[in-house]
Amino acid sequence: MRIVHLESGARLYGGARQVAYLIEGLEQLGIDNVLLCAGGSAIAQCALPAEVIEMPLGGDLDVGQCLRLTHMLRGLGADLLHVHSRRGADIYGGLAARRAGVPAVLTRRVASAEPVLWARLKFRHYARIIAISSAIRGELTEHFGLAPSKLALVPSAVDADCYRDGDSRERLAQAFDLTPDAFVVGCVAQLIPRKGHATLLQSIARLATAHPDLRLICFGTGPLEAALVRHIAALGLTQRVMLAGFREDLAALLPGLDLLVHAANREGLGVAVLEALAARVPVVAAAAGGVPDIIEDGVTGLLVPPDDEAALAAAIERMLSDPALRGRVVEAGTAKVERVFSIPGMARGNLDVYREVLGSRGTD
């Protein structure tokens, strides 16, 4: 079976990293993979077990993308096209596959308020839409009116082996000049409004007086950086909160955290939550989107209502003050990640979809 994957992202963020994991997992199952990606993209530089083809992918307004993809698919001998991203790929990928006579599936990673009729026009070119969480699957049926038979649920995965560095706390302390008694909260998210940084900062401010050793490190970049710097200063948190930007060594630092807080008010699944649990870091998260697929309140972490700074502060306080609770949720959370969100499991789930689609066309 020859699967062509289309990923248009420039950086190796959540979606593109999931594509890399999937290709690695499918290769272990004997699948021949081809990756079509944007020229100069980070995923093109990964040592993947696939034929990697860089090509111009100019986004929604790049109409010529459809012709290029059609020509590419006809020449690659593809059994199926798997489209993984937006930025024009979801628009033109399915259309190009139809013109080339190749079945296509689309992975839907985000909740989106796009116009219903426009979304339906895109989706009609795909044999299956793969949702990464129950929340996204629900949105596809309830908001966009897709038939359940057109949908599949295959969660994202995490590579737990990346987070086994025994020196993480020392690395973290050196990188951010932390004292030995600091209680370090981390946030791993792009600096964009829906990730809830403002709510998180307000929560940290509520706890600052009672917990002088509390520190917050925010990993990620984005357009809100300048505004967040001003907000941090206005709350008097300059000595407590650090904006760390994008870190290539995040996997080595993450296990050194005492707690991860994910305050997003809209989320497809929450890969940062998966990564934290794989790194044996307890989690407090807003119950938004697909996050409850990962976090069962009081069992694998603590959940709070989105945009509720008082509830978020109370949950952080509870974790901070109860080491036994942190230990219990880490054990349960890590076990769930290994059981439900593994790379082999994700690969098998996607392969089942491919076989279903190809079988319905009389193709082995």
C-alpha cells in the first residue's frame, strides 16, 4: 500500500509532528509512504522513512496548488492521499485527489468556526474525515452535519521515550536560574488568544503572596508576546514568570516541571497535555475541546471550566499543596497515555481507515 501524505505546515509543531509519528508507525507496519510538504519546512528536514518531496504550497489563495498536486498524485502511483493540514491543503488536496482518481482522507485537528457550506464543499471530496478527539467528531456531526459513517476517531499520539531524561530538573534550573525550592509551573502553547495565557497569569497572581516560590515558564511563540510582557509587568509578576519562546530542547526540560497548566479555551485534543503526562508531570487543564478525552478530573489530572481564573487558581493550589495527589494523577495519566495515545496505536487506527476506504473501492 502506497500512501501519500500532504502536510503544509512550516514548523514542526503539533500537527506536523503527528505526521512524522504516523509515517514512522506506518513504516513499521509495512506501508510505503510519500510525504508532500512545503519547501523549506521543518518536517522536510526530519529523517523520515518516506520519500520526501518539497513543493510550493502557498495557502488558501494558491489556486495553482490544485494542478500541481493533481500532477504529482498521478505520477506517484498513490493508493490513497492523506491530507493532514489546512492552509489550502484541505481545500486543494481533496479536489486534486478526485481529479487524479485517488481516494482521499482528511485529518481534522482543530475545532473551527468556518462557514458550514464552505466546509461541506471541502469535505465532500474526502472518503473519510478522521477526528483526533471526540469533541471534533461531535462538531463534525452536530455543526457541519456529516454522517457518522463518513467519520473516524483516531487520537493523536506521543513518543513517551522522548521524556526519560534524568537530568531534566537540573537542566531546567540552569536554563532559567531557578532556586532549589522553586515550584515550577509550565505552559506549553502558542502565544495566541485561545490558549488562555491571560487567565493563567491572573491565576498565578492570585497565588503569588501565599506561595513566594511559585514560578511560571511559558514555552511557545506567537503574536501575543508583547501584550503578555505588558500583562506580566502590570500584575507584578516579572520576577515569577518567564516567556521562554520556542525551545529545541523542550523534551529534555519538560520532565523537570512540577506541574503543567493548559488553560486553552478551545482545543482540538491537547498534545501538550499528552506530552506532560508522558514526561510524568501532573496536569491542570481547562475542560475545553478534546482535553477531557485525556484528563479525567481527579484521576489523570484536574479539570476546570475554561476562562475561570478563580477555579484555575484553586486547582493549581490543590496540586501545589498535595504531593500525594500529584503522584496519583501522574501514575494514572502516564498509564493512560501509554494505553490510548501510543504511536503504534495511532498508526494502526489510521491504517484501519485506509483499508476501509480502499476496500470499499475494491482495492487491496
